[in-house]
Amino acid sequence: MSAQETNYMRRVDPQTLETKEKVDWSQYIAVNSATAHPHYDREGASYNMGNSYGKSGFFYNIIRVPPPEDKAATEDSADLNGAKVICSIRAAEARRPSYYHSFVMSENYIVFIEQPIKLDLLKFMLYRIQGKSFHKVMTWEPQYGTVFHLVEQAHRQGE
């Protein structure tokens, strides 16, 4: 699978690198986007980050997709059934969430870095309509500092 900072990912044939169908994360789980680089644990579950926003604020969500029951079906499947948000991290600045491209995962932790590259949500909602480049919705705001969020393995597995 391949994803970008949208709610879509594209299935890729690992042998030919041919691009296949588009899969919409939001059809499986309530997130508005997902990172381009999922991580995998030893059991074959994949982890990704997505965001959600609404009346209660802006959240960075850690998503776990269980390993496929049939390992042979992995290459022919774009199945996100069983995906669930295992942890939600409230943005330090609800109206100025951080841009992120990926996160870090070890055997014991997931690390998410909330950095002072901020997104202007109004510009973000309008940038495609206005034909502007994505970088125009981001601003460097060092006064917000950098925050490291750690999620322990037990929480990661939903325990």
C-alpha cells in the first residue's frame, strides 16, 4: 500500500510496481488523512497516523490495522477492516495543528513529534479550490515549540 497526507492510499503491486485502486481510509475509520509511511509490528499489524477535527478540537490519531488472517491474501487485498484508533492526541493548538509526514515506532513506543510547522486550517480547506500549492498553508511558528508524544506498547496494542 502507498499513502500520502490525504484520506486515500493507493494499492501497489509489489512485483510490477503497477498502481492499483485507490482506497479511502474514511470508509473504514473516522480520520481525515493518513501518513505516507505506515509501520509494522512483528505480528504483521500495521500502524499509521491520521487526524480528525470537529467541535471537540483537532486530534492526531494512532491507527492500528490488524494483520490479515490469510497472509496469501495480503498482496491482493486493500482491506482495512478491523482498523481502529488506539490513541488520540489532542493538538496543543487546536486552531494551529502541526504538519506531520510520519512518526517513529519501536518495539515499545510510538513517538509523535508535534512541531512548530503549523497548518492554517482555513487556508488548508481552500488551497485546492484556489489552485495554490500545499506549502502555502504551512507557517513556521517557533513560539509554539516542539512537543514529543510517547505512546507505550501496551497502549499501542489496545490493552
